[in-house]
Amino acid sequence: MGCAPSIHVSHSGVIYCRDSEESNSPHQTTTISQGNTTLHGLFVKTDAADSIPSVLAYQSRQPPPSAGPRRKERRESGGASARSRTPHCCSVEAETQTSSSSAKASTTEVQVGPMRLTQYPIQVLLVFAKEDNQSNGFWWACDRAGYRCNVAWTPESALECFLDKHQEIIVIDHRNSKYFDAEDICRSIRATEPSEHTVILAVVPRTSADQEETSVLPLLDAGFDRQFMENSSVTACYNELVQIEHGEVRSQFKLRACNAVFTALDHCQEAVEITSEDHIIQYVNPAFERMMGYCKGELIGKELTELPKSDKNSADILDNINTFIKKGKEWQGVYYARRKSGDSIQQHVKITPVVGQGGKIRHFVSLKRLHCTNENNKQFYKSHHEDKYTGDNSQSESSSYKCKNRRKDSVDVKSVTSQSSDAPSIQTRRYSSMARIHSMTIEAPITKVINIINAAQENSPITVAEALDRVLEILRTTELYSPQLGTKDEDPHTSDLVGGLMNDGLRRLSGNEYVFSKNMNLSHSHLPVPNTINDVPPCIAQLLDNEESWDFNIFELEAVTNKRPLVYLGLKVFARFGVSEFLNCSEATLRAWLQVIEANYHSSNSYHNSTHAADVLHATAFFLGKERVKGSLDHLDEVAALIAATIHDVDHPGRTNSFLCNAGSELAVLYNDTAVLESHHTALAFQLTTKDSKYNIFKNIDRNRYRTLRQAIIDMVLATEMTKHFEHVNKFVNSINKPMASEETSSHSEGSNTECTANLKNFPDNQTLIKRMMIKCADVANPCRPLELCIEWAGRISEEYFAQTDEEKRQGLPVVMPVFDRNTCSIPKSQISFIDYFITDMFDAWDAFAHLPVLMQHLANNYKHWKTLDELKCKSLRLPSENNN
């Protein structure tokens, strides 16, 4: 103990001091000296390594050719296998050598989105049981790449070294298991938290030519990221490390930067919610938890649809939001949310789609804050802060006060535009409008348009400002797409017909309410089992052979099926489009469903019966067979369209929405006088379908597909409601026809038009417009049928309107369409008005998309027929000569 210590200098320049008296002890201690500082242990601490003089550092080693003898010399001196025992840790073996070359070990700049990060030199840990050419190869590869390298010779020292330095790359010798278990070392490292961003490489023995290469799965299961086939070439080792740096290490470095971003989000005062493309919640910050009253664990992993919704939002706000975000556009506006306690709070929401791999939207980021114009929100905001920060409410109260003042000082647009047109008031109005722009919340595109017009008024002459005022008045109406009719005296047929079909039915009587009394019994247990499509009678089968033709006579099918055409035509059409295969349901289930649906159509109606439903189904199937329609829709869209056509008028009472609203019927009360019949058709159809497993055609499809299919069906049926007729047509023209016409012009000039419909499938909104237009045209295609069919349909719809007028008079209700009086009505005039006002423009637009020359020819011929009858002052449906024949 009292003898002078022996000193050995390894070929790397690191000084190893050993007490000579203990040189043969099995528990010898190695110390590494630097100046007056002596560090006990098995590897150099980071600060000590950085202070080692360059003459003693890692770079003092000679190039690889002479590395072998020098390594041997170091092992003889005891440096590589020096054993150590410290007072507070177990006995382990290790050696650490660190590069400190400023030339090679330089920092690099990495860009992650808007963040600029500094990446320091890569640190590598080599875990080998003994020194050999492979360990030397990686050592010199680190030298060449400018990495800082540590070597550990035992599992214990490897784990201790990693926990101290957190190396980005670990190379573990997996060639011989008699020294240590490489997979156990990997698992031990992976069990630590810092290993999340570390790449672990296994060095495996080289396989001979006749030996089958082993599977990499056991290595992956143990926690390895890659394997390296034994190769002591410095270049091979260098290439492997550099690839790892520019691949996994660079990616992990960027991921580590996300910790800073999430820290910022956790301390952000705005509520933040991140969802997947399927609207599954992936992250919420503490501000979101405080605002909504939920804990993070209650939200993450749930779909947004599973959370309770507030009933204060407008009916179409979700459609509006989805329209924006599915296109990759940001949406912002005011939205009511329901807290866990059940309270509704008004929020200003901004939803931003985030495009990820494959150029598709992968996430949605929602930023939410309380909308301070709502008194309840202010109370919630105040009480919430009182709970958390008692006695410190000045900030929240001040915020509420500012919001209150801002509302008080803003000028209502309606009152502004009603002022006189003198210059001073206009000037005042302009400044008020600008103040309002800066303070208001942008809720919809129409709001943006109004803001632009308000801004344009500021520097406009008085005459222009007054004209813009008139524009604003027009924009404030909700019927932006509905043309305005002239006086009743100009065309009473058109006015009555359009008013009856497009009126929302809010012409009320004082008392004398009418409750629709038609039998609504939904029982269908008595229905017989229908025949299969292969067992239909020959007369029906012969008729159905022609069902793909536009001239198919639905009235003949009605006659031979005893007013049950929907079941037979449905079986044939659904089989042609593979509906059963798509729904994964049996033919028996589909037959039973068709029978249930047809049983709930009223055969007593002259027009809205199952024959009309079969006619609309036939037209829909015909349109789906057109090349451009087929190329624009998916199989799900086709199935949705066929189902929607089948159910679109189920349980129709033979009266219009206006009649039901004026009569105060149960349906009108149930659906708040809004799309009464269309809402009832879809709701009843789904009730009937899901009531019994025997009829449930949706029972075997997964939840997500069912929801998508259901939404498409509902959207199409609601599109048949006439109050939004012009909105649907104009959107189709502007979003489909005009862009495609422009594309066709460009493609013709380039000699190809194959891509005209290529983009339609990529935009769900366009597919929705096509489906809406398709079922609308199918629903009112009567004027485009062959003349004899057109005449029959005209007589049937007129009879139904006559019956409604008769009942309105009997019940003392407002007469919705006075022109449809069976004693005075001119059916030709009513058909001409219907074609002029509703049919021509819509079918022109549909023909431009789907190319339907047969329909347009029938429409022209039928219009000419009605014109001739009108000129002859005939009230009958046929010419006198035709009647005589």
C-alpha cells in the first residue's frame, strides 16, 4: 500500500495508474488522472472527457493499418482489461475513449417545420466482449465520421454508460453468446426511458453461402432496430453509421424536438385538440380539459361523435365544417360545445387540416377559446377562474368588460343600411363598418363577402356605396338561390305550382288544426315471403329483360305485379349492381327488406306510391350506367343511390309539405315544419330496416361503412325537397359543369380528354353534388319519359293535387295551389310551367355532365305536345285526334 504506484500509458494516450501492490489483485482499481483531478470509475465523465488535452485524446491513435499492434500493446499494459471496484457500485469492466476534435465533431443545423434545431455530434456506444477487428472497425468509423465514441466490455458498464451519456447509436456484438447475451443487453437498455430515441444495431456473424440466412424478427422483438453483417472494413462500418445518422437518428432527433412543442401546448391558454383523419381524439391540452370539464384519459381514443353535442348549433354547421376541412381548407367560426356537466358553452373554433404521408389529411388541429359575447360564457369563465385563482379575477372581468363594450359600440348592419343616403351618415357608416369587421368573428363564406363589401364602401363614392347597400340587403336573405317570381297575374299556374312546391308551409291558421289521419300502421308481419328473382312469373321476367332501357314501361310492370313493381324491379336492379355482395347480406334479407319498404308505400295515392318509387329507382339505375357518372362514383355511392331511390317517398301521405304544416299535422310538429316529408321518409326507412334482423340489410357491415352509407342515403333523400332546388342546381353547375367544361376545352386543345373526370373521385363534395343531382333528376324525370308515360304521370300528379285542393277546401285550410282545381285547371299549362321553371335548366345541366340525348329528345317532344294542347285550349291530356283513336 505504501509503495509507489506503477504508471502505464496506453497507445491512446490515456494514463492508467495502478498501485503496484495491488497489481495482481482480482479487485484492482483503475483511475484516470487529469491534472490534480482523479476520477474513480470505469469511464470518463463528460466534462472530464472534454478537458483532456488533444495529445491524449482519441485522435492520437494512428490510422487503421497500424492499429493492430498498438491495440496489442495496450492490452499488454492492462489498459483494455483493467478491472475496477468502486465503494458504491458493483464490479464492472469498461473503457471509454472520446473524440474531441473540433474539426470533425461539429454541430449541424436541422429544420423541422418552422423550427431550426442544432444537432450536436453523434455519440456512439460500442458494446463488445473483447477487442477485435470488428470493434476496431467501428471505432475508426466513428473517428472518420467525427462521432464521439465510448466502448463498454460488460453489460453492466454498457447500461451505466448509456444512462450517463444517452448515446444516439448503440452497437452491440451479437456474434458469440458465451461472453454475454446481446439480446438481454438490448432489452435492459430498452427498458430505460432515454432509449426511446436511440438506434440499437446488432452485429451478427456472416453466413456462409450454403447457410440459410436467419430471421431478423427475434432481433426486432428484443428491441434492435437494425442488424449489421460482420464486416471489419472501416468503410463498411462508416457507411452503416452514416446511413443510420441520416435516417433513424435524424428522424429521432426531430421527434425529440416535439417534446418542446408539446410542452408549449401544455402551457398554452387556448384549448387545443388534435384528432386523426377519422376524427379520433389523439391529444388534448390542460386548457381543453379545464374548459370542457373532462380528464385527458376520458377523451383520448374516443371518436368525436361519441361526445355529447349541444342542440344550440344550426342544423347545417357540421356539414359546413366537413365541407371545408375535407378539402384541406381551414374552418373557423362560432360553435356551441357541451361540457361534461351538460352546460352548453359558445366557443370560437379554428380547425386546421394537417397533410401527412401520401399527401392526404392525417390530422385535424382544433384551437378553441370561449366566445366572450355570450353572457353564460363570461359567467363560466369568471367562475372557473375564481375556483382556481380565488381573489384574482381582474383579468377575466376586464376581458368580459372589453367584450361587452365592443358589442355596445358596434353598429348593426341592418340599422346602418336603413339610414338615409346623405354624405355625413355614409361616412360615419363606413367607419362603423370597418370597426365591425375588425371585431366580428368570421363564421361563413357569406360573412367574408359582406365584410369585403363593407370594406369597399369606405372609399367609394356615395352612389356606389348606396348600390353596395342594396347588394347587402339582397345577401341578407336566406333564399339566395331561389329566383323571385313576378306577380300572380302574370302566370298563375307557375306561381301556384312553384309556391306550392317550394313554400315551407308556414302560412298558419288561427286554430282549426288538421291532424293527418291516414292509416300509419307499420306492421308487416302478415306479408308473405317474396319470390326469388329466378322464380318470377314469365310475364314479369319478360318485362324485366328491358329494364336497362330508358323506354321501360313501369306501368306494365305495375299491372302484372298487382301494384308491387318495387320488389321485382328492386331485385333485378340490386342484383345487377351487386348490392347484396356489398352489404354482405343474403338475397332473402334483401327481398324481405324490399317487401317491407313497398308495403309502407300507399297504393291509394295516385302518384306517390310504390310505382313512383320503382320509376325513380329505374331512372337512378339508368343514370348510374352512364360512363361519366359511373367513373365519378364509388361502389358505396352506387349502393347508397339505389337505396335512397327505393325509400325516398316511403309512407308518403299524398299531400305536400305545405299542406301538412298548414294542417298542424303530427309530422310537421315532429320535424318543426322543416323538410317534413323527406325527414320522415329517411327516418321511417331506417326504423323499418333495423327493427327486425330478417329485414336488416345493414346488419353485416362494419360501423364506419354503415355511417358513411347512412349519411349518403339521408343526404340524397333530403335533396329531393324542393325548397332547395335552385341551390342544388346552381351548386352543381358552378362546381361540376363549369370546371369540367374548362378542363374539356384544355384537354381538347392538348389532344386528350381522358382526365376530365379523374379528379371527381378525389373530392367527396363533388361526389355529393353528383348524387344529389342524380336523384333529383330521377325524382322528376316524368317530362323526359316517352310521351305515353309522360301523359300518364301528368294525370296522376294532377289528380293528387286536385285531391289536396278538395281537402283543403273541406277543412277550411289555406289552398296552397289554387290553380289545381279539378273544375278549372289546365293540365297542359301546369306541365309547361313545371318544365319551364324546374326541368329545363336542371336537365340541361345534368345532360351536360352525363350525356343523355334520349332524355333531351323526349323532353323536347313532350314540351311540344303540351304547347299544342295549350294552344288548342284543351284541358284533356291528349289531342282530340288521339282521343278519337
